[in-house]
Amino acid sequence: MLRILTIRLQIAPKPHLMAMKKDQPLFCGNIEPQERTFKSTASTPSFHTRILPTIKHDHQELVYHSQKIFTSTNPDEQTRYQNQFTWELARHLIGEELVVYPAIIASLSDGQEAADRNRMEHQGIKEKLKIFQDLASTDPRFVPTLRGLMDDFGIHARHEEDVELPRLESMLSKDESVEMTKSLDRTKVFVPSRSHPHSPVKPPFESVAGLITAPIDSVADLFRKWPDGKKG
């Protein structure tokens, strides 16, 4: 069943995050949690979790899915987790760019520099993800491409977890941090689920490009295989 999402985009001077209204998330609409969720020994954070543990959990999901690929010798299973990994990583990257990085810019003294560096790192990851998502699991480049991607992603994720996100958290109240998590979760519902490295990477153009691309990805997802044994 298709739901019509009402999206409110505002063009205004960048406010400090502390001054943003808590009842005005970035995206508004009747949005339910995604059905294709992470299942592993790691606990799933609730909708009311602060942003740092939420991002850490995203990173753990991606490591989990990559390990399922590395340890499997079944091409069909590898394809299923390839789709899951791509779906998770593509949405994670764009979600950060739309929700977390603007907050970093607004809250940290070197926020613009930090956001620009992270966007540049994202670009490299997106380019490798684009290659990986299009490879057959039987291709000899399949596993090496994922290993190279995870090497880059691991460096990026550790810096976020150890440096920038703790600094951002220190500037936020608990309520503000939880609201950011909610906004991130809402945003992930309708951003692209595949890598499009040539799309714009800075607001407001990245959000517009994402809204155009996401429905195409969602339709294609219906015909892909997933780890739950069903098609999308």
C-alpha cells in the first residue's frame, strides 16, 4: 500500500541546533518503521535513543551484514546479504548528510570543516558501493571490492564514533538528541536505497535528488532477494 508523504522543506538562515523546535522534525508524515530490519545478537535501539548509540548501531549492522558475506560460500546467500548491506549503507550515508551533518555545522566551531570532510569520505564510499552493488556474487571482484569498501568505511565510522559525534552529543540535551534520532529514522524511509555517487551531496539539492531517485530504487527492491528468504 502506498502512503502519500507530506514533506515540509524550509529555506531559512541556519539556526543553532539548540534553538530548533523539538516538534518540527526535518520530515513530516505518516511514517512507520521499516519492515526490513536488522536481526542479529546486537540489540536494536529504540525510537527514543540518543543519536550517538543510534549511529553506532547502524555501523554494527553494516559490519554484521558484511561478515555474513565474507563467511558465506553460498552465492545466493551472498547476494541476499549484498542487497541488505547496500540497502542499509545507502540509506545511512544519505540520512547522515541530511540530518546529522547540518547539526554538526550548526553546533561545532569547526562544524563546516568536519561536515565537508565527512561528505568527501562518503563520496569515496558511495563510489565503491556503486561498484559493489552491481557485481554478481560469483564475480571474482565481489569479495575484494567489499573488503576495500569496509576498510574505508571502518576508518570513517571510528572517527565519527570517537570524535565528532561525542562532541555533538555534548552540545545537545537528551531531548534534542532523541529528536535527531527520530528525524534520522523518518528520513531513511524515503531516501534512495542504492548508491548514486553522482547525485548532489549538499543541501538543498541532495534532498531533491534523493526524492526523485528513491521511488525508482524502491520499485527495483521489490524484485531483489533478501536474507529473510523473500523478495523485497
